Amino acid sequence: METSKYRILYVCSMTAGLMLLLSGLALWIPRTTRSDTPDAYYIVWYCLKLLLPAAGLLLMVIGSFVYSAYKDLYREIRELKDQVRSLEKKVSS
């Protein structure tokens, strides 16, 4: 049950990261603008070209690290529970 919640969180973070990455890369497609376009528009456009792909990659990396850490901890807890059960069987015998 808990694993499916974290898997959904992982898939959502990967999907959101991929969408941010693709939308940031789509901004690199050349476009035509009018000559009276303010300079602030170009500054914001350039910042978005850099920040959206970086944020997407960061979200994907963090999501995969968190999910792999969760899987490792879950496996370790399961092994420890099995060891406790086997020790309890030895003590009760």
C-alpha cells in the first residue's frame, strides 16, 4: 500500500520534470518578434529558457533519489522484520 503511494509520487515527479524540461527546450525554437518588443520580454524569455529545463532535470533527479532511498529503506525494514521473526521462533522453541 505504501509503496504504491510513493510510486505514484515518483511517476508524478518524473512527469512534471519531463514537462518542465520539454517546455523549456521548446523555448529554444526560434520565433519572430516585432521591433517594438520591450527588453524585459527578452530577459524573461532567456531566463525561462535556462530555468525551466534546469528545474525539470532537478525535479527528476530528486524524485528518483527519493524513490530509490525509499525502496532501499523498505527492503531493509522488511529484512529486519524477517530476522526478528526468526529470532522469536528460535527463542520460543
